[in-house]
Amino acid sequence: MIDWQLTATTIFCAEVEGEVTIFVYKDGSVNCTGFDRYHQDTGKTGSKTVCTNLMCQQVSGYRDRLFSEEAVDNG
């Protein structure tokens, strides 16, 4: 990728039972709409849709794949 600041992808997340968007920033930080929306639900009774880990396998896998592709492109 040439001089990028942010990239994103939308995936199906089984934890929240719906689509989420994963954001990866050039500095390696991440964000996920599923975590933003559902991590606060952990204390609510009756809520079965919960995200407890921002750095789940899908988020970290997407980030790691981006940076490994960038390393190959720059290598």
C-alpha cells in the first residue's frame, strides 16, 4: 500500500452475530464496530450479544495480514 493512513474491511462476526467493520491504522492500532457497539453490553442481563475482546483473532489476523503484505511490497 502506498502512503496509507487507514484501511477497513467488513466481515461477519459470530460473536456479535452480524457484520462489523474492522479499522486498521498505519501505526498498528485497530478499532472494530462490533467492539464499540457490544462491549458495553457485558453487564446487562438478557443480552446475549457481547464482544469482550477488541484484539480477537479476526481483528489481529486482518491487521497482521495487512502489515505482512506491506512488508512484501516494500521488500
